[in-house]
Amino acid sequence: MKQAVRDALIAPNGHLDVLSRLEISKLLNTSQGTLSALFRNCSLAVLNYGEYLDDAKVLLERFQDFSISVVQEERGIKLDLRNAPEVAFVDGEMIRGIREHLFAVLRDIIYVDDEINNNPKFDLAGSSGITNAVFHILRNAKIMRPRTNPRMVVCWGGHSIPEYEYDYTKEVGYQLGLRGMDICTGCGPGAMKGPMKGAAIGHAKQRNYHGQYLGITEPGIIAAESPNPIVNALVILPDIEKRLEAFVRTGQAIIVFPGGVGTAEEILYLLGVLMAPQNKHLPFPVIFTGPKKSADYFQQIDTFIGATLGPEAQERYTILIDDPVAVAKTVKEGMERVRQFRKLNDDAYYYNWLLHIDYSFQQPFEPSHENMGQLKLHLDQEKHLLAADLRRAFSGIVAGNVKESGIRAIEEQGLFEIHGDCAVMEPLDTLLSDFIAAGRMKLATTTYNPCYRLES
């Protein structure tokens, strides 16, 4: 069925509304030069509000005639949209939140290319340079709130989850909102939307009109996980590694709900970072939680972590099943420890500078067939290094599942081959098989065909 589309000329509102001539010139180049495809694809994902396709390639092919360009007018710029998805409009007017997100896309793409990638003061070949770059991207997006006690809770979980798990994420979010917590997620549907929706109700009941619902994404995933309607602050990081670092630098606690390979990737990243000796005494509340019917999921995750990373990794998180109030109270208590620690060590509340992140977790990983085949998945190495390569394995599977580049690579070259020792591959195979059986790889409306083959 042909998709309903619309043309529009959109002016900024609060984003990029006061510009110099040089800035306007750079913006015009964005819609015409080497960044044009990136800008177009991310903009299309934002406009596709509420239509979760779980496949970036399908979205881009469905709207092949869509175009967006920056046009200069007497008092600044506007965005000229042609053949845009009609779901972004109400009675002929673009939904305000979507308009804000469109200009957030333009803001972040321009800033990263102009002020980060082409700026010699950011050494992206070194760990501290990457951390500094992530800070500046977030600061430029104006999402940091100084002189505010810690209250940002990062919530991770799957986009493909059953209704009872989604309802549970809303209840946890509600309990967090009642206690004044803000929410940060990957900005998509499922467990990324539920906590924000629940927190919004909790904030409303407490007459808190300043709640922050922060969505952090990256160009490869945004088309498959369009921003949900609760997000009121959107930031696009240039790659998955900087996105993950933005989560752990911005949040003061992390809650993990049931999910699939993307959630497993996030868990492995977090545990690998927290297992570093430099972070041993740094407080960072981590809670795995879900409804009673999802208890087996966390048993599977816990078993996999124990078999690969060992008891030290298992000590870094708490599993709480079917108790939203206990989750919220535990987070609040953990937040107070974080506040006291950062105050004692003169660290910012809004950016976790003291957290050490090894360069192996910051290097961008391209999930090509060659790179996936060279992962070192064996127990005869330091645990944080194994966690880093396990994270990359899951990142590659995510790419093969939902990212346009990964899907095309699988179509052209066949399945990713992942090699490793039996001691790692057997628990990995068990976990992935459990994800497939539970429908956690793709949206429940689609049939899953694996994009990988495990070899031991």
C-alpha cells in the first residue's frame, strides 16, 4: 500500500533559530554535501514517529522519494521536506515534538562533523579525547542540568517485548517518577518507551513539570528505533560506542529490563567497564528487573555472565523480580551514595568523569564479516577484554538484525561467522537460542532468520 506523504517548509523553534552567516553556510552544505545522506536518513527516522518497522532497510526503501534540504531565508533557515511521512503531521501541521527532533538531528550532525571530527583539540585516537568529545556533544545539546542533585536513571531493555513486560516497565517508571527521578533510554519503543511513560505520570502526580525524558541514539540504529513520543530531549551520538559512553557518563543508576541482543550488548559493555580495577570502589547502582513471568530471562542472563565473566561480574548488579517499589527505593538509595561519593571527590553530578573506560570499549567497531570472524572469544584473557569482544559480537548481531548496512552485508555475503572456544560459544549459543525461542530478536510480527553462525 502506498504511504501517505506530505510536503512542508519547517522553521526552527528553539533550535538553530539564531545563526551567523558562516553557520548558515555550513548548514546549507549539510543538505548538499557528504553529510546529506546521513542527515536525510536520520531525519526520515524521526519523521516516522510511531511506525516501528524494526528494519532500517525497509524504512529507507519505503520512502525512497523523501528528500530534505536546508534553505536560506532572510531571517535564517528552514527545512524543505518533500514526500515526508504523513504520520508526522496533524491537521496539516507538523507535530511540535517531531519538529524539535528534526532540528536536533541537524544540530548534532553538524556539530560532530565540524567541531569534533575536524577539530585537532579532540584526540579521537585516545581515551580521554573520546570522553571529552562525548561531553561536548552532550553539552552542545543542552541536556546537562548543573546544580541539580543526581536523578537521571538510565533504562535499558528490548524493543521487542510482550505486553506484560511493557506494562511492568511503565510501573517501574511511575515509581521512579513519584520519587523525582528523570529517565534516559535509547529513545525507541518497548522498554525504552515504557519507563518514560510511567515517569511522566509520576511527575504529573507530583506536579513536577520539569521532568527530563532523554533519548540517546546513533545513526545506525535510529531508523529501526524511531524516537518515541515521550522523548523531550534527543541526542544523536556518532557511533554505538560513544552512545554507550554517553549513557554511563550521564546516568547515575542503570535499570535493565528484559530485552534481546541489544540489551545483552549494553549489559556486557557496562560490566566490562565496571570490572576495571579503577572503578572497583565507584558506586554505580545496577538493577536487573522484570515481572514474575520474566524471571527465567534474568536467570539465563545471570548464568551466561557467570559462565563467561565469572562471579566478579555478577557482584556488580542486583536482580529484583516483580517489585517496582523496591526497584525505585533501591535506585533512590543508590543515588544518595552516588551523590555523597561525587561530592567527596569533587566530581560533577551531571557527568561521570571519574568512571574509567578502557580504550577497548571506546574504539568504534565496524561489524564486517572479517571483523566478526576475528573476535577473540576465549577465557584465556583478562575478563574486561573478553567482555569487550563479547559486546562486539552482540553489536554485530544487532547490525545484522536491524541496521541497513548490516542487513545489506548479510544479503550480499551471507551469515556472520563467529568463532571461539567451546567454553564461551556453548553458553553464547544457549543464550541466543533462548532469545530466538522467546521472540526477542525482532518484533513479534516478524519471523526471525539468524544473521550469524557460531563456530567453535
